Amino acid sequence: MNPSSPANLRRLPRQLRSRRRVNRILDAAAQLFAEAGFEAATTNAIAERAGISIGSLYQYFPNKAALFRALCERYERESLAALGAVLTPDLARLEIGEVVERVVAALRQSYGTNPGLLRVLFQGHPAQGQCVPHSSFREAMVHQVDGLLELRWPRLAPDRRRLVAEVCVQAADALFDLALKLEREAAHRAMDELKRLLLGYLEPLDREVA
């Protein structure tokens, strides 16, 4: 899989060496955005951190905004993959408390990977705005949760099951966004509150339809 979409790249990295170079550029951009912020990070500094010339960077990314968008898309891909790895058929057979525990643990790990970068991507800044998730990304998350609920609650009406999945995704999004505004310890407490919120919502429904 290419490390970024054609929309953000001047030239598609078709060879393994080129794909690795693009990933190095994105890794360097992620580090510098997290350390210095979007405004202060420069393409020259990103190229230097990646160990390439500025000309090589511009072969793939026309500007810093394209790097920002590519990092947003990479985050979306990695988030969907991580959620898919958790929402397996086996998970549907566990106690609802364990289901919630594992899903929130995955979110906690996503936050802990690089909270500085996520703040840059999702809290926005004057020049680039926010990293607004694509509708297809949100839809894919809801679809994954809905698939798990279908396995657990096969008798639940599809329209209600879909609504439950959307509520869970929206609640997780809201608490994740809050966590990004807090210091590390408080952010983890917010994740604990997400567990309580989801359990309070899902446990009665689980008793009703399981």
C-alpha cells in the first residue's frame, strides 16, 4: 500500500525504496509537527530530519499542507487497522465489560503513540485548519462496530443496531478529542470516563437483547 494518497503526492512512490523514502518524510514531519507545531516546522527542517535533500522532498510533496493532509490520512488508515484488529468475532463472545475494556485500551494506545502530533492534527491552527476525518473514515468505523454488534446481538433490529454503533463512535470521538486537550494523566482519566460511559450505555442493552 502506498504511504499516502495520489491527491497529496506529486509523484507516486512505486518502488520499495521510494515508498520507504516517503515514509521517512512523513515520519520526520510527524516528529517536527509534534515538537514545534505546524507553523514553526519547515520543509527544510523536515527534509533534514528525514536525511534527504529538500529537492527530494518536493518530488513527492509540493508543500507543508500536503504533508499535513498525508499524515491525517495515514492516521485514518492506522486507526481503522487497529480497530479492526480489536473488533474480531471472538470479541463478540466476551463479557460486555471486557469488550469495552479492550476497545478503550486500543484508543488509549492510539493516544499514547504520539499525542503531540494528534493535537496538531485535530486541534487545528491558523494556516491549515483541522484534520477533519473523511466521511468514509467515520463510516468505516461505524461499519466495524456495527459488524461486532451484529455478531453479539443478532436479534437486534438493524436500524437500531446501526444507531447504537454510531452513538458509540461519536462518544469515543468526543472523549478522544477531550483527551487531546488535557495533560497526560488527565487524558488517561478521560479514557476511564469513556469506559464508564460506554458500560452505562451498553450493559442495559446487552441484558435486553443478548
